[in-house]
Amino acid sequence: MSGDQAEVLWEAFVAAMLAAGPAVERRSRYADKPALFTASREVAHLEAPGVIDLRITRAGWLQVRDRFGADPAVRRDPSRRDWIELHVDSAADLDRLGGLLAAALAANS
């Protein structure tokens, strides 16, 4: 994935998150990379081109795991308690994951 394509996907992700609820874009606390915050909590950051780390609480994941747990774009490592990875190749992936993004924002607000 080219840097330009990764940037376009990040911007599409930001737009989808802002449509789902209040968030602010700034630099990540974990590294010098773009991130989204609700109030004072980081809820997402760009991990690598096409890979977005999304914070969702255990309760939030329980609400959506039946719907999104088998989605090929969603990768969850149980050892990373509140974080999942989104592997997005297109804006269509983000459209399909809209309910997951909204649940993550709601769970972290």
C-alpha cells in the first residue's frame, strides 16, 4: 500500500469516526503517528499503512463481536485487552465496519 493510499484511508477512517460521534484528531501518545481521541482517551491510531489500532472496551466488544468477530478486516489478540486491529484496504471496509466504529466510540466515552 502506498503512502498516499494509506493517508487517504486514514482520512476516510477519521471521517467515519467523526460521523459516529465526537472525536478529536491529534498525535498519538504511543508514538509520533496520527490518532483520534474522545475527551482524554486515545481511541484509535494509525499503526502502519492500512492498519489501524482501535480501542474498544471488553463490554463494547461483547456487544459487537457476533457481528464483527469473523470480519476479515478485524483482528483481535486477546492479550491486547482493549485494542483490536483493523486491516483496511478500501473505504468499503470502513463502510462495512461503521457499527464497530460507533460501538468503540460509545464504549470509550
